[in-house]
Amino acid sequence: MIRGTRRRKFVSSLFVAFCAGSMLLALIPLAFVLFFVVSQGIQSLNVAFFTHMPTPVGELGGGMANSIVGTLILVGLGALFAVPIGIMSGVYMSEYAGTRFASLVRFAADTLNGVPSIVIGVFVYGIAVLPFKQFSALAGGLALGVMMIPIIARTTEELLLLVPGTMREGALALGATHARAVFTVVVPAALPGIITSLVLAVARIAGETAPLLFTSLNNGFFSTTLTRPISSLTVQVYNYANSPYQDWHRQAWAGALVLVVIVLTCSVLARFARRRLHSLSSN
């Protein structure tokens, strides 16, 4: 019996060690990426990078102020398009989980979530660029929004399904309609997780390049016109990285570092929002 107990403890310790080793192996690539991007990009970050425009070919210095503003506009347009559709789709799939249409929507969301981003870019190019014969910020925001929808929809559905059914039944017993019970009881109960999914979806699209090459293209000047091409950090980094100029390579690393910081900031904000909303709901 003692031998069997020792054996079980050994197997348990071996399994824990295996899990810890796997976690370290998974963190190694992330650590290398962060170290390399930070070490290369921190040398080129300065005030001018955030406040100045790109310089002409052959001139040193400049920055990516237009690309930073353009990225914020594109991400905002994508979120404005995707958040209402994604949340409402998730609510429908959770409330009518057994229906055929809900299963179809769920299948479509899972399929769309696995479609390569360049395919989504070509699709939006066909419906929002070719008919108008014009690249635009609206087309770029639409492409990013299409990528956000399945993430938000499926996450919202899973979170709403975790809400105890007794909460919904209690609201219905008090005379609330189905819609009122969902949007005043069920959705607020899952709100911390939904906010987290929204922030992570924003982080997911902030680093996309392929769909923007076919939709918003790029703009070497400062532009906030939604019906014209607009600059973005990802496309600017892509163009600078492919150039033969050393100074552009340096700024490309700085732009990559800014993108990494944006993604990390979104992740930290998602965790903070989740804890804050959870504490408020507990009180």
C-alpha cells in the first residue's frame, strides 16, 4: 500500500513537472520575440516618432504620426461595425441554442474564425473597393470588423451559457419579457467576460496587415477622410521593412514595438476590466 502511494505521488509529481516544462517551452518563443522587438525598437523610439510625419526617401528622421492615428481610426471603425453584430449574434445563439438557425450561425462563426485574413481582405476588396473604384478607411474598417465578429459572437455565446438559468427564470417569474430578462439580467451577469472578449478582439485586429493591403491601402500623408486611403502602422511597418533603406528598417522596428505595446496594453486592460467589473457585481 505504501509502495502504491509513493508510485501515485511520483506519477503526480512527474505530471506537474511535465506541465511546468510545457508552459516554459510555450513561453520561450514569446520571450524571444519580445526581447528581440524591444531591443531593436527601443533605440528608435523618440518624441518625433509619435509627432512627425514620414520623411521622403533619402532623408533621415521622421515618424509615424499619421500611421498611429490611422490605426486608431481603422480599429475604431472595425469595433463600431463588429461589436453590435457580434454581441447580438452571441445572444441569439445562447438563447435559441437548439434551433437550426442558431446552429447555422454558430457554424458560420466558427468557419469565419478560421478563414485567413488575406481571404477576408480580398472579399472586402470585391464588395467595398471595386464597386466604388476607391481604397478607403471604411473598407479597411469593414475588413477588420468582419474578423472581429466571430470572435465576439462565439465568446459572448459561451459566456452567456455560463450564467445560471435560475437568474433568467427568476426574471421571467417576476413578469419580465424574454428580451428584458436577457438584457437586464443575463447579459449584465456575463458583462465582465464580454468586455474582456471585446478588448482581446481589438488586440487581435490591431496587428493585421493583409486585409488592409486590399482595402485601406496606405497613405504617406496625414488623412482622416474615411472615403480615402489611410495609413496604418502595420502596412507602414511592412513597407519600411521591405525597403532597402537602413533608417526605414530602424523605424519599422519602432513601429513593431508600438504594435506589441498596444497588444499588451489591451491584454492588461482586459484583465483589469474583468476584475473591476467582477468586484462591482459582487458588491
